Amino acid sequence: MQSATSARRIISALLALMLIAAVGVPLAAAQEASEPRTIVDFARRQITLEAPPQRVVGMSASISEMLFAIGVSPVGVTSGMDYPPEAAALPDIGTGYQPNLEALAALEPDLIIGNAQLNMNILDKLEAIAPTIMIMTMTASDVPQNVRLLGQATWHDTEAEYLARAYDGYLALADKIGASHEGPSIVFIVGTLDVPNYGKSATYFGDMAKRLGAVNIADSEADAGPFPGYAQLSLEAIVDADPDFVFTVTRGSPTPMPETMASDPLWSSLSAFQNARVIELDNRLFVESPGPRFIEAMAQLFDILYGEGME
Amino acid sequence: MHAEAAPPASASHALGLARRRLITRLMIIALSSLLLLGAMILALGSGAQSIAPDEVIQALQDRESVRKSVALIIHEVRLPRALAGALVGLNLAVAGALLQGVVRSPLGDPYILGVSAGGGFAAAATSLRVEGFPPDAVPVMAFIGALIGALIVYAIAWDGSGVTTTRLALAGVALTAMMSALTTTVVVMSVQGGGQIIFQWLVGGLYTASWREYHLIVPYSIAGFVLAMLLAKRANILALGDEMAQGLGLRVEWTRFLMSAVAAVLAGSAVAVAGLIAFVGLLVPFVARRLVGSDFRFLLPVSALLGAALIVSADTAARVTFPALFHLKNIEFPVGIITALIGGPLFLWLVRARRTQW
């Protein structure tokens, strides 16, 4: 009787120990995985995250594309986002310029990735909704760096590191290609012919074109107008330079600039126009959404710049 | 018998009239408070996300008792915005009432007089162009800019005995145009953020108003309103005309300066938080004057309450009604558009009717 009870006690104790080991060891591992992390963002703010975020929102298409790339599905996206395709079905939080804070709050995010270019003025409102990390993606070379930062903030470090290395390698390769090519001269216009902004090599598109060896005729001008990296050029200077390629991204008019140019004696006299080298580009891919698709954008651009010569 | 009984009878009659008048005025203050309360309830109950009224009340009573998203929307989005709107409305309306007393014209509105534009320029210039300028000091700069704006317009419009409506409106328009041009210049020079900031400064909106900005307006609202009430009796004497006021021992020009300074404090902090919101200082005192008469002791509190109610409801319209009219989702309009649409016609009518007296 006595010994049976003690044997049962020993078995019970062993079982309990096994149970503690079975539950406790993975628990300890999980605890390690969810150890708080401190992220330093673009605005040099320190943000401490207690656990891997489950409901992330990116405040621009650029940010959301980077999130998708590292395997994080945001719970909502900015208006009009259509890449990757599943993004179009996600809840809409308004434009990147003026997000709808109610729509954002309704998603109950636990991490907000803000766009430092547009959202600094509502940072405290975003912070009131969820911890907010501000990032800035101006050119392709910012992409690997920001992908690493997002990986750190979402506990997706491994995916992010692999991608970032691939991006770094691609950029290094593109630079070598650019250096070995006699690049054409280009002009790059965003807006309309009436209200044009001439993008320099400091813009997302301008930087990609420069890496591929193109020479931007606006580069000697100082920044002018409301957007950083853009200059104003006189028509005379453009006619004088007569660039090999004219790239346009029409915003603020339903008629694409190449069509408008056809009825303009000056623009249509440019050799780029006569050689059918006036090309309207996709706004998202080349201007608005600097992100993982810079690879696709640069491949397209390489074909446009050098395609003929390679035939 | 009759001759003896008459005087006490008419005195008590007058006393009864005065009492009735006081009761009417207090009733109007109470009704204005109710109006503000109604506007706040409407503002908290409407937005891009639909939340049932009982859930709104539950969220206000106990934040933890509702869904997280509801708590966030009510406490972090709608409530701060409604409170900021109420304070901005209070400031602009009381500033308008004071300035109308200073210039003795219904056109004494901080927006028309260039006070807001002066404050807006000073705020934009210091916050955007001076590296490391403490944000807390922006309302102070706005106050100085607003005061300078007021003094310039006042000096131009003053012809020695008073101001004419036309001169006042013209001087204000010119100064506002100049100041707005300078503000736009400053904003364009500081490219970051581009168009949106211009919009915020020049049209006036509450989109960026938040808890953190409360210290930029709350102390100024309280101090401004208390000072305005302390000046109410003197403002009443000033309203009798300069000669009469001087005869009663009032330092006329000093009083005018004090009233302008308090108006600049109020308008300056409103501009620092919400940019240039048009015509609130025109519209609200105009209505308040018709409700409670020209006694500043009542005119000021009624203006404060109605101003708060106006901005809170106009902002609800700008957030909810306007976008719905145009079938826009997740887009909102700045509140300044609504006040300009309401106040503009009144301004035109006042100018056309040449109403130099109020």
C-alpha cells in the first residue's frame, strides 16, 4: 500500500517533470523569439516592439510592396494599390498624402510603417493608434536597407536579409553594365507639359537611368518646384540639348504627354519624338512606388535604352 | 394718488424688463451650450467608419469595454479633433467679437483683417524655416504676427475718427494677399511635404490636430477668454463712441490696443493649430449680437459657445457630409471650405449693404 502510493507519487512527479519539459522548452524558445526589439527609424527615433507584430499597415504602396516581398501581408493598404494582385482586395486606408485615420484605426494595427516624406505631420496621430516606424525610400539603393529594417521590425529577418543581398548584388551588376555602356541622353518629365517637373538623377527613376549609363540633361540645374530632386528646364534648353530619349509620366491630365507633344510644333520637332523615343512610363513602377520592383523597372528601362543596339 | 403711484410702478416695470432680459440672455447662453453639446455628439457619432450611438457612449464611459478599433477611433481620432475644433472656433469667434469692438464694424474678423494671415505667416516662417525652432513657441510667433497684421490694417483703415467698412475690407484683403503669398513662398521653399502643408496653412483644417497640440491652444484659449471677459466692461464703454468713452474716463487707444492684443493671442493660436479658417469671426459675433445684443459680457460667452459649435459641426460636414455628396471614400475636405461657403455670402451682403454700424 505504502510502496504503491510512493511509486505512484514518483510516477506523478516524473510525469509532471515531463510535462514541464514538453511545455516549457518550446515556451522558452518562443520567449526568445518574442524578446522585445528596439528599432531605430529614418527619423532617428527609437521604437521598442514587445512582440512580433501581427497586424501591420504600410502608409504607401512603396512600403506595402516591401512588406509583401518579405512575406508580411499588411492588413490594409493605401488607395489604388494593385501590386501584388492580392493587395487590391485589402481594406483601403485612403491616400498616402492624407490617409483616413478612422479607416486606419478600424484595422486595429499593431505596427504602422509611415512614409517619412508624407506622414511626419501626423506622426503623433499614428503613434496614438499603434507603434509607428518612419522610413524613407527615395532611390533603389534605399530598398535593400529598408527591407532589412522592415525585416527586423516584423521578425522576418531571414527573408529580408536574403532579399536585401540579392538587391545589393543586382544593383552592383547594374552599375557595371552602366559603366560599360555609352549611355544615351535623356529628359524625364513628371506632370503635364503645362506644369512639368524635370526629374534629375536624384529621383527614383533618374537614379535607375543613371545607373544604366543614361545622361540626364536636367542634372546641371538646381532643384526647383515643390518636389525634391526635380528641376525646371526652359524649352530652349531642351531643344538645344535635343535628348535621345524623352520619358514622361503624366499626372494631372487625362491625355498622356506623348499625345500632347504630337500637336506641339516644338516638342514634335525633337529627334526623340521623330525617332519614336518619347515614352510614357507607368507611374507606380517608375515614380510613385520605389520598392522591390526596381528590378523589373530597371530591366524594362535597359530594354528601352539599349534594346535596338542589341538586335 | 395716481401721480404718486406712477414712479414706483414704472421703476418696477423697468426692473422687470431688465430681469426678463437677463433671463433671456442666460437662456441663450444655455441654449448655445446645448447646441455645442449637440454638435460634439454629432461629431463623435459620425465618421468614415460607422459606429452605433450606444457604442459611442459606451466607448466614452469605459474605453476598455468596447472593441479596440472603436476605442481608437473615438478616443484618438474623433474626440481630439472635436475638442481642437471647439477651441479653434472659440478663439476665432471671440477674436472676431473683440475686433468688431475695436474697429466698430461688423467686418472685424481676424480673417478679413489680415490678423490670421499675419499669424499664419509668422507661424509658417518660424516652424518651417528656422532650424530647431521650438514648436511650443510657434503660437507666440503667430500671436506677434497676428498683432502686427492687426495694427497695420487698423492704421491704414483708420481715418482719425473711425474706420470705414470699405477701407477696412480693402486693407485686410491687401494684407492677407501679401501674407498668403509670403506663406506660400516659405512653404514652397521648404519642399518636404509639398502641397499638403500649403493646403493646411491656407485653407485651414483640423486633419493634423491632435492631443499633442493641445498645449499649443488650450492655455491661449483660457487666457484669451478670461482677458476678453475682463475687458468686456471697457469694450462696452468704447462702443458708446470715442468722445463719450473719453468723457467717462476710458483710455480709448490703450483699450483698443488691449482688445487687439487679446484678439491676436486667440487668433494666433488658432492659426498655429488649424491654419487660416475663414469668416468664423465674422459670422458668429454677427449672429450672437442679434441674439443677446451688444453687451460684451454676454456677447463674448455666446460667441465662444456658438463659434465652438460652428467649427465642430462644419468639420463634421467637411469630414462626412461633403465627401458623401461627391461619392468620395476615405477623402475629407478642410473645414475652412465650409466656413468660407457660409461666411462668404454674409461678408458680401455686409459690404453691399454698407453696414458700418452694428
